[in-house]
Amino acid sequence: MPVFAVHSVLFPGASMGLRVFEERYRALVRDVVPGGTFAIVAIRKGQEVGGSYEANRVGVTVSVGAHEARPDGSFELHVTGRDRVGLISRAREDPYPVWHVEPFPDEGGAGTDDVEVASAALASYLRVTGETAAGPASVPHDPVAASYVLAAAVPGLVHDRQALLEIAGAGERLVAVTATFRRETALVRALGAGVGGAGLDVNPN
């Protein structure tokens, strides 16, 4: 499967904008858009633009929505995360990275009570940071979908968010999300200052 590496973590159900200007990724887009698919994976170490990088071994397949070819040969894409995949081994590097992948399904149960507890923890965090408008418009009732929506709202560095993506099941993910929101809420209250939340902005490539 073609793989697009960025310095961000995309969760299933979440969206991301991509500016595609590197030749390797231009070639990827020309080959797979609009009908095909590829995987977004966060970079563990290395450079996003040019040079080499070490990819995390769990990514997300995407569906491509709006896309536009620019006069300079670059592309602008809007993608939405679909299913987790595990990256097994590289199939090739040129003209763009292609990996052998396998499904990485969500395992482990969770209930609506877990979703409600995590949602309440997010609400408390947003109140103390004054970022109520930055939270998700709604949290799904389905625990798996809810766990990803809430994980996408968690503040943190790439490796923190990657760890949430890699958690085996929704139940464990919701527990981790709840703990993080509560910890951050307590920290903000102790410091008396707002802490910026996480966001998925347009990623250059």
C-alpha cells in the first residue's frame, strides 16, 4: 500500500488537509487519486520533507475527499481516516514509499458508560482551558468511534497521540483518554493558565 508520512497522527474518522509538493508524493497522488487509497503514518524519527525518516508501524488508511491540482504541479487534498493498518515491511521506496500492510482491527470492549466518563473529562478540560469551541461537535455513541474522536482531541506530542492510536481496543483507549484529560485539567488548575489543545491542521508535504 502507498504510504504518506507526516509529523502528525491521524485517527480513524478524523480529517486532515494535505499540501503535496514533494515529487515522491506528487507521484503517489497521480497514481491513486481519486479512486484509490493510501495510508497516512506518523513519522517517528527523521524529516517530513526530503531525506529519510523512520515511520511508526501503525497508520490509518484514508479516503480522499476534495482534491485539487495546482498550476505549479502540487496538490491539495482533504482526507479522512478510515481503518488502522500495521506496516509490516517496505515493498519499495521509488517513486514513492509502498509497504506491505495488514489489518490492525480494534479489539477489546467498551460501553456507553466509558464514553460518558471520557466525554465528561474532555468537557472539564475544555472548561478550564477556555477552549470549549475547540472540542468535537459531538461524540458518537459507538464506543470505538467515540474513542477515536476523543483521542483526536487529546493534547500532546506526536508520540503521545501515536500511543493512543496503537492501543488495542476502545476500552483501554477511553481509560487512557480519560486519564490524560483529568491530568491536564488538574495541571491547568494548578498553574492557573491555559494549555493549548491538540489540533489537526493542514500538513505540508
